[in-house]
Amino acid sequence: MRTDDGRIVAGSAGIPETTDVLVIGLGVTGAGVALDAATRGLDVVAVDAWDLAWGTSRFSSKLVHGGLRYLASGQVGIAHESAVERGILMESTAPHLVHALPMVIPLTSDLSAFDAFLARRGVGAGDLLRRVARTKRTTLPKPRRINATETKALAPVTRHDVRGGVLSWDGQLEDDARLVTGIARTAAAAGAKVHTRTRVLEVTGTGALLRDELTGEERRITAKVVISAAGVWSGQLVEGITLKPSRGTHLVLRAETLPGVRCAIMAPVPNASNRFVFALPQPDGTFYVGLTDEEVDGEIPDVPAVPEEDVTFLLDVISRVLERPVTRADVVGSYAGLRPLLKSEGSTADLSRKHAVLISKTGVVTIVGGKLTTYRRMAQDAVDAALEHAGITAKPCATKAYPLLGAADATTLAGIDAPPRLVRRFGTEAPAVLANAVARGLTEAEAMTPVSPSVPATLAELVFGITHEGAADVDDLLDRRTRIGLVPADRAAAVPLAERAFEIVRTSRG
């Protein structure tokens, strides 16, 4: 049962001395674990040393994949799991944050007839996954071959010699960090205590020593079971876990670099089976071009850097299908995320994306591997294993049919009396986001003030990020509650509005 409006707390104030389940890490998996455990009726405390979606979860392609790539490599189980979880997100738990995205493989002279045949067979197999997963045709339309005129209508920037295309559909997130925030707030609304800026200094299977990163205060918490969802940092937290991280790099382009494009463009990677570089249109007027898959050695950075060789690779591949090549000067931002893959033989591109639940000698339950699309199933498996290990009796998993805050079908969303941008990002909570700003002395016009003509994020969103979503500083607002920080020039333009949002919250009584 939902108990409140799902507020996140920055710092450790209010954390109890004991709990049933302590969750470490508030990326998509950790937030999912907190929600799963809370909806089973358990007392839950979930913490992160930094912020919601601090690591890999905010550096994805923003796609909810149906698992086609895994099917092509023979990983039938993972492919099916991905397709099922995609359908759950799109039709049940987060339809306000996920929409169908048309994706086109341009058939140029570089692509042989046999390769084109394989592309058509591949998207056909993807549609079979959709059917097996019982996702509605109205949710994801049928893939098909399209002619040159249709290809140019969807992607006018493709090469003049394009002879057609292969059109398919997949799920696209409004924003991956917004998904994490939505899951975490839903967990809080279900009774979980969700705290950012709370670092784990020591951990065993029955508790941890915590430090408030805002005040420096340390406290201990005892738990019946501890679940770690620390991603690429899992091995630093718990002994005996060895990961082989893989770097996925994306570039950010302005929409005018690819004018008139109304779909994702998929460019085949030369001499690589079933690998593509995508140009993905974003709702904020940008494109993300990705992605790489490169092994990373050494110490895990807080925020991965983007090497120049990744930039060159992505530009070279996507430009192969474009009439005008994209150049380094077109790149206005970039980001890289690290996938927490379990170590085994072979390259990271070949490693399974299947998740695993591990239990340490001291009893810490760790969930690693997997991917954003399957976070809910990962969380379910982690909680199931933790309850069995600790001998805890609880309700069965309920998250398959437990909508996130703001979730509603398209008809309901279309009838909401609120600005369209807020509806896209907050669903049925959009009026509350606007009312929250007005309650703090802003007019509706002021609340909907955008950062700039090219950056549509509004003051109302920033204020809500502070009051309800636990944002503790400007970085939280610009890098995780919104995606403004991906483009340095946009970040600089947004800082004054973000600072104003904090001042509004400090001086108001709303």
C-alpha cells in the first residue's frame, strides 16, 4: 500500500537502527530491489553514497531493448526475458516513460543483398519475441521492408543511393535517470526509506556502518539481510566478486545536425555480426549516437571519461549511411557508462548480459550483471534469494503489475491538464509538479520558464527535484533529475536557473 508521495531524502537523517532489508546502491537495480522488497511488506532501507542513478543507469542508450541481439548470439533465455520485461514496462509499470521508437536500417550500396536479407530476418525474429512475450501489436507495430521514398521520409539525411530500408520498432525511455527516480520514489511511497549521500563504510550480511556524506555523522544499522546492487563497484564492497567492466560510449548531437529525422538510424558495424551504431532522437532536441563495447581495466572511476578513439569509431560508422558525414565539430557532448559484467573468458562484447545473484561468506547478497531493461526481474531474483538465505517469510513479488508513480495509459495521459513536457516526464503527477512550484510563490508562467530556447527543462521540474526527489545540489538537478549536463554549453546556461530553484525552496514555506 502506498503511504505517501514518495519523497527521497539526502543524507542519513531518519534512518532507523534496524530494518528487514538494507539495500546498497540506488541505480536502476537497487531502486528496483527496494521497490520489490517494500511491496512484499518488508521494512526497507535503501542507501547510495552519491545519488540516484549516479553510475551506469544514467549512461545508457535510453532504450528498452527487446533482446534481439541476444537471440542472434544464441542467448534465447535472455532474449525472451528482455522482451517480456520490455512489455511490462511499456504496458503496465511505466507506460508514461516508455514509447515505441521506429528504427530504420538504411539499405545502401555498402550493404549486400545477403546482408539486407539477414537484417529482415533479424527484425522478423524480434517480432517473434514480441509475440512470445505477448506484447500488443498496438504497443509495438509490425516490422517491414520500406522503399527508398519511405526511408527518405523518415530519415532524409541518408545517402542518395539508399534503395530502401528495414523498419522495426523498440522501446525508448523518456530518460533513464527519470526511470530510476520513478522507481525509487515508488519504493518510498510503498514504505521504503530511500536515502542518498549515505555511504557504506563496512558491511556484513547482517548490517553496515553508514556515513552521512553531508554531515560526516556515522551510524550503524542492523538488518535481517543485506542486498548489494552497487554495479561496477560491487567488487570493492564485497570480497570475492570479480567483474570485467565494459565501456559503452555515446555522443550527443544537436537535432539540426540530422535535420528532419523522425526515427532511429541504425548503421551496421563493418565486419561485425549483428552490431550497429545508432543515432537516437531524443525528446529534448538532441540525438545520441552510440554505442561502443570496450573492456576497461584498472580502477573504476566515479564518472568514466570518453576516449577519442571511441568518438572516432562512432562518427565513422554512423557516417557510412549518411549523405553528409557527421564530424567532430558536430559533437556537443558525450558520455560513457560501465557495464558490470561478470568476468569470464573472451571479449566484453561477447560476454553474457545475464545477471547473477551471489552470496558472500558473511552473507551479503549481491546482484550483478544484467541490463536496464531487465531490472525488475533482477530485483525479483535478488529479493527471492535474500529471503531464502535469511529465512524470511514475505509476500510474493508484486512488481510485475505495480505501476510506478505517474503511470497511466496514453488515453489518460492525453486528458491531463498540464504542460505536455511535464506529462511526458511525470505522467499523472504533472499537475502536482506544477502546483508544487506555484505553492512556493511562482506563477504558472514562471514555473514553466525553460532554461533557454534550446534547453526545454523548466523551473517547475527543478523545484520538484529538490522538494520530492532528493536533489542536494546543482549537479543532482542538471546531471540526474534532468539530462542538461550532457552538453557542457547547456549546463552553463542552466546553472543560474538551478541555483534559483534552490533559493526558491529555501525561502518558501510551500
